[in-house]
Amino acid sequence: MAHPDLQDIIGKIACGDVVPYLGPGVLFDVKHAVSGDAMPADSDSLIITMNRGRPMAPKLMYEFPRAAMNQELKRGRRFIEQFLTKLYGEQEWTRAALHDWLKDIKPAYVIDINRDTQLQDSFADKPHLLIQGVARVGGTDFRYILNEYDGESYRAVTVETAAFGLPKLFKPLGSPAPQPTYIASDADFVDYITELMGGFGVPSFIKDYRKGKQYLFLGMRFTRDTERMVMSDIIHDAAEPAGWALIAEPTEKERRYCKKKKIEIIEMDVPAFLEETRGTVAA
């Protein structure tokens, strides 16, 4: 099957018509700076790392939120936050080639469901808005935190005071910086998705900005209901077709789901995509 014109898609990312949506597969080449171990990013590797290098019971290995819920019940919610902060915020990792590629393109809006800081690092030399997902918080229905980066440091802002003309980095599942916040356990996802479906998980300026956008899903699989539900609400009001997903060997379930969501599958993985688009930076 012929691939869509990748150069055209890249050009649309640069001009803001197509939004990159990043999943765990974009971190395929990231290694620990000292040990050389791969960065835990997908469900299985996160569970094994959280459990000190050992797999958990098969029912808990189903997906990370289930395993995280098990550990939260045993050790407390703080344990999950400390684990993710130490993993992604206190250790040195090599750069992902995809993030370097994306940095050169300078997109106006990026969605990243990973919990690391590489996307934020890519924008460390320029002002931007950071939107982090939060769950199970009191005193508000909203399930996001807004911070504005001035080129040196972050400061908390509101929807009313945010400079939404800046590049927008959306981290729905959180990150360690500027303050640790994560969507991790089953309880987190139940709360977050409930409020997301109610319209409280996305700032109003993003709701306006996203209308009619298309998406390029990079390193993202559509085999888990949890991630599919988050994605479906975050890309609400997308164009038709909604975009493209890089999946080298899609399952029948993924084919059906993407067809339903009007997402075209490009049977290619992230390394092959980078190889084919090497040196391509849209003007």
C-alpha cells in the first residue's frame, strides 16, 4: 500500500494544521546515560521497573494503571508519584531522535501521553504553555494545571491570563516538572476520563484551537481502552479524516478502531518514519 505524502504531512505540522500526538513508541531509542538500559515507557516495561525488575501477576501485567492501582493500595498514592518522579525527573537519559526531529519543525501544538520531560526539554529555549493533566484533586472540577514558561522558568497561570499564542505542550498524563503530577493508577484514570468527558480536562483555548485539526499519531497503539478513551476526548472536533497513525503491524482491532475514528493507518514504525524523512524540516 502506498503511503500518504509524508512531506505534505510534515509541512502541515509546521503550519499548525496537523498536531503530533506522541505515544511510548517515540522513545524507542532512549537509553539511561550510565547503564545504557532502555527508558521504561510502555506498559510492560513500566510495570517491571516499578516492581524492581520483576514481572507482576498476569492480571496486573494487563496494563500499567492496573498494576499502579495495586501498588497504590499497598504503599499509598505517594509511592507512585515518587517512582515516576525518580524515573523521569531525577535520572539522565539520552535524547530521542523523534524529539530532536520535532524540535526542528517547531510545531505550535503537541500532545504527548508519555510522562517524561523530553518534549519540555525541546522547548527549553523558548517560551511556551504547558498543560499537565491532574486527577483526584479537591476544590475544582478542572483536571489540568497551566504553566507558562518564559525561557528560563515556569509560572502558574490561569485560562484568563495564559498567553495562548505561545506553543502549547499538552501532557495529559503529567510529568515531573515544574511540579510532579501524574495520571497513573486506575483511580486516576477513572477520575480524569470522567471529567475529560464532561469537558473539564481541556482548557477552553485548546477547545477552540483544536477545531478542524488533523493528527499524526507517532509511537501510539490503539489496543487499550484507557488510552483510546483519553485520545478520543482530547481530539474532539477533529477534521474528517482525523489524521494518520504510524503502526507497522496493526492488529485487526486497531484497524477497526482507526476506521471508526477516520484515522488512516500508515504501516510504518517510528524508526522507519525518521529514516524516510531524515533531513526534512519544513520551512
